[in-house]
Amino acid sequence: RQEHARSVIDRSTSMSQSLQIGVLIVLAVLAANLPFANQRLFLLGPLRQPKALGWRLLELVLLYLLVGGIGLALENNAGQIAPQGWEFYAVTGTMFLTLAFPGFVYRYLVHRRG
């Protein structure tokens, strides 16, 4: 019976981690597209003129760091944090840019008729 109880606990813990990973991925998709979805600077207030690409890229970098920090906190909660080299940040940064592509296309490449 104890083995069965441990098995159930182990499965519930892994499901919780799977859910955390899924939520982190959804959060990353939303955060990557957020700079292109609105004209507010850092979500604080509207600008008098359209937001420049440089501001959008700065927001993108800051949101990447925020999502990374949340991921780091989740990893710390699950156990010991694994050390990461520059390769990890290069891959996750390019993945974040790839996730931002739909927002970029919507903002700059889709021609609206009106």
C-alpha cells in the first residue's frame, strides 16, 4: 500500500510540473507578442506617437528576462537549479524571438484596408 501511495504522489507531482511547464510556455507566447499588440510603453500609458521598433525590442528583452525569471523560480521550486551556459540563453532567446514572430507580422507586415 505504501508503494501505491508513493506512486500516486509521484504521478501528481509530475503532473504538477507538466502543468507548470505548459503554463510557462503559454506565458512565453503571450509575453513575446505583447510588445507588438499595443501602443503602450511597458503597459503603463499610451504614447502620443506610435511606438518605435526600438521600444518594442526593449520590451521584448525585458519580457524575456521576466519569463526567464519565472521559469527559474519554478525550477527552484521543483528542486535544485541546473547551471546553464551561454548556449542555453542563445537557444531560449531565439525561441522567444520565434514566438514573437506572429505579433511582428501582425504589427508590421499585415496591410489593413480601411
